[in-house]
Amino acid sequence: MRPRIRGPRSTDPPNGGIWSRLKSHHLVQFGPGLITGVADDDPSGIATYSQAGAQFGLNVLWTMPVAYPLMSAIQSMCARIGRVTGKGLAANIKATFPIYVVVGVVTLLLVANILNISADVAAMGEVAELVTGINRHLMTTFFVLLTLVLQIFVPYHRYVFYLKWLALSLLAYAVVLFTVHVPWGEVVMRTFWPHLELNAGSAAVVVAVFGTTISPYLFFWQASEEVEDMLVPPKEEPLALDGAKAPGELSRITRDTWSGMFYSDITAYFIILATAVTLHVSGVTDITTAGEAASALRPLAGDLAYLLFALGIIGVGLIGVPVLAGSGAYAVAELLGWSWGLERSFGAARGFYAIIAVSVLAGLGIQYSPITPMKALFWSAVINGVVAVPLMVVVILLASRTSVMGAFRSSPAIIALGWVATVLMGGAVVMMCIPG
């Protein structure tokens, strides 16, 4: 398989030797799956995993091995849809289903994304204040403007390169485990044999963990990023028009997606474990923000662990916020037939970039409204959970239809895993609707 080099050689930095070695690195060869996986562990996700570990300790570790194959199956279907058809998820839904389906899904996606952006940038500002002492609102504004500048003015083939290296910030959560005592025997046992009472509290946390792991914005993002990659020189045709490349490309998608989801899943596992062996054992069971989780670690695991945890939140936030804003922009642009793409200039895709700007700035505006960041996080999780179920049904139908995918439909095993994920998420939605 040939390396997936981003962009023409004429745009490379002057130090070609170092750049060439970086391009050949294993990390650079992975694409949308890795970015999607890292974005899945955004600051709001970190807050959810931290709360789960603090409240129930080792007894929620089992959720990650269960979630891994399910999230991987759904995301691989989304990636395959984009690469085979040469169109994003919203465009495929629009072409296959009644217009009200895609309008409803895109509207709910935008609302959930804006609320999620608000929760993410609030967490980034909070931990930045803890580290630097600078007012959190100023830091939040700085991060919002930084993500906007990067998305609007930096070409995609360069931007995605730095996003991939920024993904290494997630390793901070594994490093935390080296600073504290970890009962590994009990960890293994509780991963496969948890002691978890089935009540409203534990059900809510399990629903939150699965809800933040399998999120609609990731579906749209990965499908559209496969299309973005095709448009970067040397340009490639959709597999529906150039089937000769299918074996190599579909193999790459499988490796990229399953490895990206594994990186996401194992990181979430480490976050739950880190907070379980520090906060939970010390009696700290209520964490309402990612910043609180970072702050609470300082007296328990030391300054290094605290700093790594805080910097990790900022690092993944710089990935998660652009993915949230970008996924909504892809969906709206495809729905309305606008020019779109992070590789295009602002002048060539004004509407697309306007959606990104409005989404991020609206998320910033909520910081100064009566809506608290955690309420925004809660309602984004609820909407994501509700939207995910019918959207997963739509994704499975698209990935299994010959009229859409031709000879490149997803395998029966992947389709089966997708249906299992849909049933579990549907049950989660029902549980959220049951009073008490």
C-alpha cells in the first residue's frame, strides 16, 4: 500500500529530510479513523469517564471492552460509505431517504454539537486557568479563536498532520497510572466481572458512557473526511468509479478505523481507571467537570499527574472542537448543496466556514448565558443519544444497500455488530426516559 501523503510536495516545509521521515511515520499514514477516535475522547467525554470512575470505581471498566467493537463497526461503515460513494453522510441520506429525514437529523446534530462545543471549551478554559492562573473566560476565548483560525486559514493536508500528532496528548492518562498504586489483579477481574448494582444511578452512568462513546457527529465527520482525503492531490475517484483500488483502500479503512477506535477506547479505559484508583478510593465520588477531575488529582497523584491530565484535556479539546464544528458544517453544506471542504479556501466555501464559525462562537456565547456548561453537556448527551439510534439505522441501511454501495457493501459481521450497537443504544434511550 502506498503512503497516504497529504498535499503536493511544493507546499512542504523547507526541511525536506525531516518532513519526509515524519511522513513515513506510522502515525501519519493513519487518517480519518485516528482523528475520529481522538475526538471521541473530547473534554466532555473526559468529564463523563471521570465521573464514572469516581462514582463507581473499577466496576464500570467493563463498558470499554463492550463498546469497542460496536463503535468500530459503526464508524467503519461511515468511512466506507464516504470512500465508496465520494459523498458525505448527509448527501447520501438526502439521496436515499425523504428530505425530512436528513433535515431533522442535521438540525438535531447542530443543536447537540453547539451544546457539546460549549461544554468542551468551558473545560479547556477551566483547566487552562488552573495551570496558568489566567481567567478562564479569556482562555476559553483564546481557544475558540485558535480553532477558528486553524480551520479557516490552514489547509486541510497541513492541519490534519498536526491533529494527528496532537493525538499523543491522550497518552497523558496512561502516564497518570505510573504515579499511583494500581491493583492490577483486581482491575482485570472487575473488567470482566464487575460488581455493579442495577439502579437508576448506575444505569444513568452507563448510558452516559455509551452515549459519549457512540456519537452522531463522529459519523458525519469520518464519512466526510474520507471524501476530503480523496480531494487532496493526487486526487482519487470514489471506489464506485474506480474499483481497482478497493482492496487496498477498504483494508486501510479497516485498519485506520479499528486502530483509531482502539486508541479512543483504551484511553477512556485509562481515564476511568485513573480516577477509580485515585478519586474513588479517596471518597471523591462527584465530579461535575473535567477541570474538577484534573484539580482533584493533584493531592492524590502529585503535580505531574495533575499537569498531564490538564494538558491532555486541552490537547484533545483542540481536536474535539474542530471535529464537532466541522461535522455540522459538512452536514449543512451537503444538505443545501454548498461547496464545502477544509481543503478549500474561505472564499471558495463561505457558507461551509460560516457554519463552523457560528457553531464555535455560539458555543462560546453560552459561557455567558444562564445555561451552565454541565447543563449544556447533559442536553447534548441526551440529544446525541436520541439522534444516534435512528441515525445508526440509516447508516446500516446505507452500508448494506447495493443501490448505494454497489459491490462494496459492509460485511454481514459488521452489519450485525451495527445492529447490536443500535439495540443497546435504543435500550439506553428507553432507560433515560423511564422516571426514577
